Amino acid sequence: MASGVKPRVKAPKKASAGEVVTIKTLISHKMESGQRKDSSGNVIPRSIINRFTCDFNGQNVVDVVLAPAISTNPYFEFEATIPEAGDLKFTWYDDDGDVYEETKSVAVG
Amino acid sequence: MKFKAMTAIAALLFAPAAFAGGADDDTLVVNGDIEMTTKAPAPAHLDGALDEIISGWHFRSDETQQLQTDDFENQGMIFVDQAMDIWNTAEGSEGKACADCHDDPADSMTGVAATYPKWNEDAGEVRTVQMQVNDCRVNRMGADAWKYDATDAISMEAMIASHSRGMPVNVAIDGPAAEAWEKGKEIYYTRYGQLELACASCHEENYGNYIRADHLSQGHINGFPTYRLKNAKLNGAHSRFKGCIRDTRAETFSPGSDEFIALELYVKSRGNGLSVEGPSVRN
Amino acid sequence: MDFTRRDTLALGAGATAMALLPLSAVAQADPNAELVGAPDEFLAGADAGTGDLTLTAPEIAENGNTVPISIDAPGAVEVRVYALGNPTPGVAAFRFGPLAGSQAASTRIRLAGTQDVQAIAKMADGSYQTAMKTVKVTIGGCGG
């Protein structure tokens, strides 16, 4: 699933120190559950994103374990506290070993 | 939410009481900015067959409706992003990208989805957006034509449609397009398959009623391509037509066939006056 | 309106043939199941209280492929979500770090059919909270 995987993140570019901001993330991924069969009756192997993390300047915001019951194109919405200016780092871990990363800078002022 | 009178068909099928069948009265605004016309007086050519035309958006649950109100929630927009990459990538023997001729689609493609399918004078045929894109690919770029409703083709169609969102559908049905339009109309009212169902059987005579646990809409295509939760991808109008005709247990026409081009023109014209919503989100 | 007996029977028969489930009902071993696991494994014999964990899910989901859910548990360190009627019940585990703005999150999940969705929160003091919602999953009318 290394091709066609595209992370999207919606986070504010600016916040005041200590502000709680809402973050939305979406990544294009089939999330093949391992429960389906192809037309010849063979089980289609599981291929999912199994973990998603969000950190800010190296400190964790949220760390999610995903099972195959998470829908195609995994979506998460959550809140982060922004103590100072810095970078939000988002990481998605694929079953096949691929890691997808996205970074969003947040200014404080 | 309004209940329409239960007919034999609805009574036969399972209808949970908490799930009203008719169109609701919500309003659709996308990104807090694009105000959609989702109900409009029926165009004159319908000749009273419908009083009011209603977008399929109104027949969906609140949770599904909400997905279309924000481009971040609308998963169809993932494919719009991917189509933008294709737009900017040179392909074919001429080494050209879409962007080389058409610059920014936010300018050059505005209004296109509102008026297609459209008569092309030089080619002497009614053309859909996908046909026009393929004409560019083959004749200007020297690239291979995309298969009808294939991922790249439908993503590109969705991207082009996204730049007409909020504009009223207004396809021409007279002049040289009239012949295809009449052909499409005939298909719309023809009963197909072992179940002997026409498009009109469900979407004109029974919209607002249930087919099993699902609502029947008026079947407009102002929201196509549409991201369906069912298969988690963009779906083209021709593929939807094919699915419907197959469900009547008939041999279907193929996406891209003359029959479906004519039907697309006719069905699109039934929604003249509704806003372009593509890519919409549906069940 | 006029609907003949023939039309009515035909529609019913056609609709029956059109069912497609989002997930096969056939269970199979899930290599990563233990990462989220089942409710009993997470609770490990402890009792779970109610009131400090809110689970939001639609009463009726139009399509089991994409069901929006939210959890909110102020003071939780971890919240796990289970779909008790799926082939494997684990859905997701949310661990909240020091910079979490709240112990709340939303996502979209797959439900193989009408069933109970359960969330369990492990609170900072080691106690547990739980919340349950029944989600009815409708089966679409047309195969598409």
C-alpha cells in the first residue's frame, strides 16, 4: 500500500500559549480487513494502518492502536495543548512496514 | 422529516420506524461558504412528472449528510487532491500536462460540470466530461485514453466538478443535443430486466419510499461523482446506471456507451436548477 | 398509486438478492488482535463504573462501513473501543499523552451488523469506566 497513501491534516497555524486546539487527520488507505475474500474465494490478506501517533515538540498528544474495524481512509479528530511554538508531528504505521509522516508548524503569538 | 404515504412496496419491505423515508428539511452549506440549492422547482421539460426536484443529499441520515459539509470530512476530496497531482503531471508523447493549457482549474474549469454533457460541434456528438478529458489526453497530450469511470478518470471528473460546486446544473437539451436527450428519456422510461423496472419506477414514482431498509431518492446526478460509504470510493454516474440496470436483472449497457451518454444527459437535465455537488457523499 | 402484485413481488425478490455485507461474517485469526483485544482482557477482572465516559454513536447507521463514533473521558489515560458483534471485537485503543488537550477523540468504524459498541476507559487512578451503545446497521436497498 505504499502508493496512493496521502496524509491530510487540519491544524491551526497559530495558537496562543497553552491553547487547546482541535486537530483533524485523514489518510488515504484501503484498510483491508483480512476478513474479505476475492472472487475466487481466497482471503484477501490484511493490510492496514495499525498505529497512529501525534506528538508536539517530542511530547505525546495521542497514540492510537488501530484494528481492522477502523474504516477505509482512517479519520481522527482530537485536541492538543500547544504550550509553545513548535511542530506537530503525525505518524502513521502501515502493516507492510511503511511509515507515513506529516509535520505542521504552529506559531504562538 | 416527512413520511410519504406507505405504498405496497414500502409496506412489503422492512422499514424501521425511527428512520423516516422522505426528504428532510436540512440545508447544505459546504465549508461554511458554498450554499447549495438542494430543492428547486422542477424544470419545465418534466411536464409535471415531479413538482419539486430534490437532491439525494436530503434522503440521507444526518451523519452521512454532515460528511459533505466540510471538505476535510468529505473523503471524495482525497481523490480531488490526487487528481490535482495528475493535472500538474506531464504525460504522453507531447510532454504536456493538463495545467500547460488549462492553468489553474479553479479558474479554467469553473462551470464545466454544470453544463456537461454537452454537444460538441466539431466532433458532432454529445460529450461527457470524461470524453472531453480523453480527447485532450489522446489528441493534445499523446497519452492513452482512460477507461471509462476508472480511478484516474473519475478522480479527474470529481476535481473538475468541485470547481462548479454551488452553481446550478444547466445542461442544454435542445438544438443538436435534442436527439441524444430524447434517446436518454426513452431509456429512463423503459422497463428493463426480469424485474421490469424503469428508472422512473423507483426514482419518479417511489422516491421517499423504502427499498428494503434504504431510501429511494429522485436519482439526480448533480452530486456525481459521489463518494459512497458502501464501497469507500468515488462512483461515476455510468457505473451507478449500470448497477441499477443490473439490479433489475437485465443485461446492462457499458459505462461510456452511447446509451449511457444519452441517459447521463437526460438524467442530468432532470436536475437542472439543483446545485452541482460533486463530489458528494452518499450511502 | 397502482402497484401490481407482480411488481411488488418482483421488487421484494430483487431486493433480497442485493445484500452486501461490509465485513464477511466468517471469523479468522487476527494477527494483531491482542493489541486492542477484548473487554475482559483490558479490565482484567476489575469492575467498571459508569458516568465519567461518554460514548457517542448513531442509533441507526446508514452504512456499516463508516460509522462515526466519539469518546470523551476526562481524566482517562487510555480508552479502548470494542464492537462486540464484529469477527474480532477490538476497534481502537486511544492512549492520551501529556499534551492531549482533552481525553476525547472521534473516528469512523466498521460494524458487521447491528450490535453493541462498548468503550472502556482506564482512569489516571487505575479505575475503569465503561459506556455502551447499540447501533442498528441498516442494509442498503441496492447493490450499486
